[in-house]
Amino acid sequence: MIIILSPSKTLGNIAANFRVNSSQPEFIDQSEVIVKRMRDLSTTDLKGLMKISQSLASLNHERFIKWHKPFNQSNSHPALLTFKGDVYEGLSVTDFTKKDFEFAQNHLRILSGLYGVLRPLDLMQPYRLEMGTKIDIGDYENLYKLWQNRLTEYFNNELLKSKEKVLVNLASIEYSKAINLKKLNGKVVIPIFKEQKGEEFKTIAIYAKRARGLMSRFAIKQAITNVEQLKSFGEEGYIFSSDLSEGNRMVFIR
């Protein structure tokens, strides 16, 4: 069973709090090609392209300039100890044990506009580049075109190594579109999180993001490898709804 998550725009670094064995990103050479393309853009270009403030554009321009190989623990940090935001607050790795990190390394994957895909302990240097950014890279008209075949093949290989050939899609639509899910040699399950509002249940983005992190944490802490076991997820008041679930959609309500 493989779980996929989106990255976050906000970054931090709590690597100093842990002793973990880091790893290298699968597609670091392709990342370097993207970085070289991004260096062609001025701060003003980045501001318009990413629809961000001048200060954020300056920060990310500087990040692309400073980005360099080889990655090591002095210039890079493990992905799971770097991403922040609602999903990663829900995931809350501060109490992770060595066993938890090992399980996460085998079963959790983070999609990325720059790196394609990251394992939790893969080293990364800070960046901001959303998958939906409208930028051409060489012969590819956008990042989706660049990554889709690579990521589809990557996840098919990952599923081949997995006892239960299931991909649990906890990523956003923007990021999961970077994989051709229809070409995966396995089942795709999509957990959905809804809040009760009156007589209806609705998905509220900020809560759904946190819930994706909570479910990832639950799976890691419980060492879950069977998708049926995810139905017992009950963090922060969520319960599985068999009535609202259908097909490959697993709906959790509260």
C-alpha cells in the first residue's frame, strides 16, 4: 500500500531534532534541468508566473540560484522534516520513532513540482514550484507533461513491490493529476473528508487538508498495509460512512 500526499508551500526545518538516515531523490537530475530553466526567470517574472508577492518572488529567485548538487545534510533536509502547512500539522512527526520513519519511508510518497516525487527521508533544498505552474521545460509544455510518464512508471514499480497493490490518494487534484491513475497496475482509493453542516455533509478545504495528514499519521503509527484497516480511522472525531462511500471513494464524516 502506497500513500501519496501533496507538498506544502510553507517550509520549515526540524531536522535538527531527529537522527535519521537520509536518502536521495529519485529524479534529482531532472530537478536540476527544471532549476536551470527557472534561473532564466527574473524576480518580476516569478512574481507574475506564481502570483506571489515581491518578497516571496525574491526569496524563491534566490532559492533557485543557490540550489545545487550534491545534496547532503549540510545543504539539504529530509522532506518530511521540511514541509509545513495544514497537511503536515495533521501528520505531526514530532513524536515519530525510528520505526515510524522506516514505515513512512516505505509507504508514503510526496508529490512535487520540482522533485517529481519524494520519499519522507529524501533530502531536498527549499523551493516553491507548484505542479500547476504554467512553465515550459525544454520540449515539455508544462510540468504535467514532464512528470506524468515518469511518475506513472515510478508508481507502477512501487506497486509491484507492494504486497497490497493499492495507492491511497491523499493528494490534491492538482498534484494527483501528475500521475496517469488509469494506467496504474493497482487499485486507487480516494479518502474524502466531510463536515456536517445542518443536514448535509460538505468538504471544507482547511479541515480536509488536516485530515489527510491525520490519516497518513494514523497509517504510519498503526503500520497499516491493508486499505480495509483505514476504515477504522477515527482521529479528531471522524468516522467511516459506508452510506456515503461508493466505488473507490472512502468517505469519512464528523
